[in-house]
Amino acid sequence: MNITCFHLYNDYSGSPKVLRNIVEGLLDKKHKVTIVTSKTNGVLNDLFEVDNLNYEYFNYHPSSNKFLWICHFIYAQVSLFLKALKYQDSSVFYINTIMPVGAAIAGRLLNKKVVYHYHENAFIKSSFYRVLYRIMLIIADEIICVSKYQRSFLPQSNNISVVYNALPESFICKLVPNMNKAFNKKNILMVSSLVLYKSPIEFITLAQKLPLYKFTLVLNDTQTAIENFISKYNIKVPNNIKIYPRQSDISRFYNEASILLNLSNRKKIIETFGMTALEGMSAGIPVIVPTVGGIAELVDDDINGYKIDVQQLDIIADRIKYMLSDIDIYSELAKGALTTAALYSNKYMCEGIETILVQ
């Protein structure tokens, strides 16, 4: 089967990682796949020169300037629409996130099967995202959600499915769980975008509160952007934290960590899944995540980590100290993390997606 996949912005965030996994699974099943995405550095570049896979690019890069962002977005949608019209021999248009709306419209005009992989929660974002959500409901033949939480916002319909995200074996094989080593490292990790609602400032505040622990912050942006952010908000970075820019391979940071934090501010954004939490647990690392959203479905208190909101920073600090106070406590949480991670199989995810695409 010919399957054309559309993704707006190729970077190192969660949604293109999921797309890469799915494309690899489809190629293993001998489907012919085309990826249409932005001409930027990201995880989809890992699939260069793979048999039965074609690439097509367009120019797009987000901007912090709203006017420029709108201009870039409109240009990208026109590009997606025109490029999609060329794929009349494709059986399915697979739309990754609600953002490639130009490709979805072209798919409907061409009478193609249009499948949306819906990673966002449009209801907690701006009205712009809700417009894209409405377009999805009108156009999509099938909608794939990434969690029960996310699914709960959509209308009851037989064409909406829940398929949990998973990690590729190529990533998991780089992880080396070692509970004793991780416990002794006393290293707190957060992998995040460089935006206020992901709470990088609060993470740095935690490092100030816990000077006896090491902190590592990996931000999905350039070194220049990070330096500008620190300067803009007059952030005092303590000596016990290291801050890294965007990484092509994040596995080494998980192998050096003791605990993974996700501090997304539930008042501004709610995680629909939480790939970094799954990555951390796959490395045998207990996690602390927000109390609501798809990410909260991954975590059980006292089993594989804790659910605590960023507004309770002192409680998070106390919980970190508790988790790293005793090797037996830590080991039980680490074992629970590995057990949970094993439930999210890449094989089952790819099979679930393929079934929806080909049925």
C-alpha cells in the first residue's frame, strides 16, 4: 500500500519521534511510504536513504514573532496542499498532528482516506487550535488519539481510536538501567521545550533548593536561544545544574539520571501523553509528573514515581529527597518504572496504527 505521511515541523520533539517509529513499522510490513515534512534537522532525518521510503520537503520554521509565525504557517500550508495534490496514487494520507491542515484538505479533495494522528489537546490551547480541531472532525475518516484522557474530549464515534505511543527498539537498546548507579548519581533530569509552560525556570529553582543534588536540563532549542532566555528572565543558574541545547541522541542523559521530572504547568498546558516520561521509565528511572492528562495515566504513586503539580514545588523537592534517601525505596520505584515501560510496546503500537490505515 502507498501511504503518504505529512508532518509540519521536523524537530526532536515527541510527535515526529512517534511518526518515525510508525514509518519504520510500516516499512517492515513492506508498505511504500512517503514523508512530506519541513526541511529542518530532526528525528525524521534518521530515515534518510531507507528502501521504499521517499522524502519531500518544504520550507517552514516557527517564529516567536506572531506575525512571522502566521506568515510561515500559511506558506507551509499552501506548500503542503500543492505537494499533496501530486500524490494521487497514494491510498492513505496520514496526517501527523492537527497542524498539516493543507495536506488534509487536499486529501479530501482527492477523495483519499485521511487518517489523523491527534497528539494535541486543542481545548486547552488557543482558538486557532480549536479551528484546526474542527477541520479535523470534518475531514478525517479516522482519528487516532494517544491517551484515554485525550479521547474523552472528542465526540462519541466509531472512527476514533486510542493507540498509546511507544519507543523504538533502536532507542531502547541504548538504555542501560542500573539502579545502584542511578541511585548514587543523585542526578535529576528534565527534557523539555524552551517555553515557560514547561517550567524550566521552576526546574532551576529546584536546583537552588537542593544544592546537594545534581540537576540536568536538556532543552529542545539552540544554545543561543537558551542564553537569551536566561538573560531575558534574569535567571541565576546555580553551580549544581548543567543546561544542554537540543540533542540528536538523548539516551546518554537517561543513562546518567536518577529521577526524571516533567513540570508542565497544568494551568497552561496538559500533556496528552508524555514521551519523556516513557523514555525515563524505559531507562529504569522513577518519574514525577503532573496530576492530570495522558501523562498521568503512565504513573502510579509509590509504584513508578509520583504525580505532583509544579505549583507544589516544595513537595516535589521533599519527594526527591525521599526517593533518593534509601536504596530500597528507590529500587522498588525503579523496578516499577521498568515494568510500566514494558507495557508500551512499539510492536503493538505499529500494528494498531497499520490496522487503522489499511482497513
